[in-house]
Amino acid sequence: MTRSIDSNGCWIGDAMHAMLNDLLIEIAAAKAREEYELRRDRAAQGVDRRKARDAAGETDSKGYAGRKADADMHVRIVELRTAGFSYSKIAATLKTTRPTIARALRAAGMLEGGKAEAGPVDGATAGLV
């Protein structure tokens, strides 16, 4: 490690700068970890509340099902796939992900054996967008 010498002939300024830099990084990392753990705790509390409501019979369905699917997005995905769009074109057009597209198509019964029904390749749909 090379040390620069300041105008007084001392390298302590560089050492202090590096030490303060490391301290700031440690503080930021600790704060990020604290916020992460807080979010996880709150999510767990929400799941526990749902389970308690299920046990008390206050809900229509049992179990925590996670976030509900975006029905409108699923309809648009099915429409685009039916129109001949590829997964990549659908993802780019709707700004969504391939797994979301697969879930929507699976829910609509358009996936067979885990694979999408035959559709055009990306280049074949260039005029549709």
C-alpha cells in the first residue's frame, strides 16, 4: 500500500480518510440490514394475522395466498399471445417478465406440458408492435 505524504510530511490524513470512509460504509450496511429485518418482521406479522383470522373463521379462504394476480395484465397477455406475439414481444410491450407471462398463459390453459403452444419467433411479429 502506497501512502501519500501531505504538506507536513505526514500520512495520517490519508489513514483518517480511509478510516472514516470505512466507518460510513459500515453504518450504511448496518442501517440497510436493520431496515431489511424490519420489513421481514412486518411481513411475518401480516402472515400471522391472516393465519389467526383464518383460525377464527373470519376469512372466506384458508391460508395466506400472497399477492393477488393482476387480472387485467393476464387478459392483455392472453390477447397478445393469441394475436401471435412471442414471449419477448409481450414482455417488452407490457413491461413484464417471462414468468408472469407463463403464469398467465398457464392460468388460461394455453400452456401444454409446461411449454407454450407453438407461436411465431420474435422476428415474425415485428410488424405487430
